[in-house]
Amino acid sequence: MSSMNAWTETIGLDPGAMVEQLVTKGVSKYDAARLINNLVAINLGQAPRRFTFSSPLPVADPATCAPVFHRGFSHQDWIDGESVVQAGESADDKGFNWRFNALAADMDALHADTVRLHECLSTLRGALVQALQDVAAELNRLDTDVAGVSTKVPPSNPWNVVADAPQFLGVRELDGNKVTMWKTGGSVMVLPGVDTVALEATVTQRIATGGLVSRYAVENAAFAQDVAAGKPVKELIQKYGTDPLGDGRTVAQGLAVLPQDATFTDTAKVVDAVNGQEQAFLRSTVGSVDAVGAVVGVTATGAPLAGVSPVALAGSVAGAPVGLGQALSLAGLGTVADIAGKAPDAIVSALDQHGVSITPAMAGELAAKASMVAGFGG
């Protein structure tokens, strides 16, 4: 196959194979078929899709964003020729010292309210960015729904859609234009490609989520201890949710993709779960895997993501040294697959032998991002 017509997306799982996987997990064949039937029907536009934001944005947050300042200073007027002005307190007058201290206390309280206001604005900005990205991703899926005209025939039983559903084969270059390829029965259907709006920006953030959660877990021992203690996601969000992740989002937004009642034995499993959810989100948008390749620096059409250089990922780690990408190659970590899942201490040690120092938190972030990218296919 020529490079012009090489596949640029990983071929998805066959619906029948997905049914068999669910059966091996203890789900009845009928229930598994109905589940996959509904999933396929939703993705083909044969069932209504209900849009929800990945992170809630409440109308008000009185617990943390309400003002608490109450003026404590009250001046008692002096009378010319009668009042005795003094520094200390007496039976008749509080004195200058008390007045100035009371004014200073009121200004400190006003300052605390102002700091809280700016923190709330920062949190709101992060939540708004996340909400707009959710809307952009949903608009991209809607564009995909209407890109081609197809006849939608309701299945007569739970098995028809599973057996006969069109299978997405990927995006190809045809006469200089992108087209999407679908296998329908014994033939292949070609539909116009859809140019997604700001998809690379969304992909960049989704790739980074697991890495930033990993970095936060390394730098915050209390968070790691609570995870190991079996605290559910909703309690972690309640306790640490307002902490920043480092890219304008909060811990609450990073963990929002996980089930609220889920528990994990260690932070590595939390990161794996976040990466898995973000991968599933990106796979639901046509063209996303191609965008992942662009974000990590793939220049050859159809190049396997697991085999690309980690230079682009290394450059996205905040505070990392300039020569990190080259040092990774010298240390035998020249591809995304070499770094994916590797222990942070092992990465730190390998780089230290080549004169480059990074923190375990940076190494954990890099390994998690590499695992996210490698998960899209070898």
C-alpha cells in the first residue's frame, strides 16, 4: 500500500468480538449483545445521544466563594478641645494603637476575601475551558453524524446490528482529500472526511490528564495515602478537588472522567483508569487518533504511535531540562513504548547516568503520557 493511501487510524474492534469478551466476564450472551447493539446504534446515530459535561459547573459555590468579611472597626468621634488623644487605651478612649490595629485587621480580612475571589475566578476559568472543550468535542461528533447520508434501519432483533454493523476502517488520503472508510457487509463505503474544530487542542489536554494526575500524586503524599486507603473518587474530589493540576484545570476536573464510587489500591491504577477513559473519549471522535499523531510529532502517514520519539512529550513536561529528549534516546528510551509504564525511579536513574536530572514527579508524568499515547496502538 502506498504512503499516500496508508491507514491513519487504528481499526476498531469487531462488535462480535466485543460480545465474546463480555461473555468471558460473566455477562449473558443476550445481555452482551443488547449492550453492544445499543452502543453501535448510538455511534451510528440510530439512537438518541444525551450530551453531558464531563465536569459539573454549579450555579453557585457558597462553601468556598462566598464573602466572609465583616467590618470590625468602629470609630468614636473626638471632640475638639475636650478629647484627649493618646496611644494607649484608657477608660474613656481606645487610643491610636487600638484604632490602627483594628484597621489593619479589617484590611487583612478584605485581602483574604480578594484572594478567595481570584481563586474562585481561576477555578471558574478552568471549568469553563473544560466545558467549552466538551462542547467542541460534541460538535465534532455531530459533524460526523451529518457528514454522510445513510439509511437507518432499526434492527429486527439484538443480533442484526452486532453482525451487520458498518465497521470504521480509518481515514485515508484519496486524490489529495481525506475520506473516511467504512466496511458494510462485503463492500467498503467511502464518505467525505470531516475537519474537526480545534481537535488538536482537545487531544493535547486529554493526553496530558493522566500524566498530570500522576505528577500530583507523587508531589502530594496525602493524596496517595488516601487512594491506598481505599477512599472513593468522590471523597478524593471533595478533599483535593480545588488543587491545581498545572494546566489551568483542577484535580476535580482531572478525576471527573472516573466513576464517582470507584476505589483504587494505588495511584498507578488511578492514572491507568484516567488514561483509559481519555482514550475511550478520543476514540469516539473520528480523526482523533490522527490528531494524537500530530500532537506527538508523527510526520509519516500511518506511523505506529508506540514507536514515535518521546521528544514532543518530553517538551510538554513543565520544568523539564532542555536536553531531556536527547538524553532519553541516549538512555535507551528512544520511543514512546520504551517509556510507557516504566517506573519513575528507573527513568530518573537512566537519565542521571547521562548527566540529565529530573524529579520522580516529572518522570511519572512522562511515563503516564507515554502510556496514554502507546495505548492507541503499536
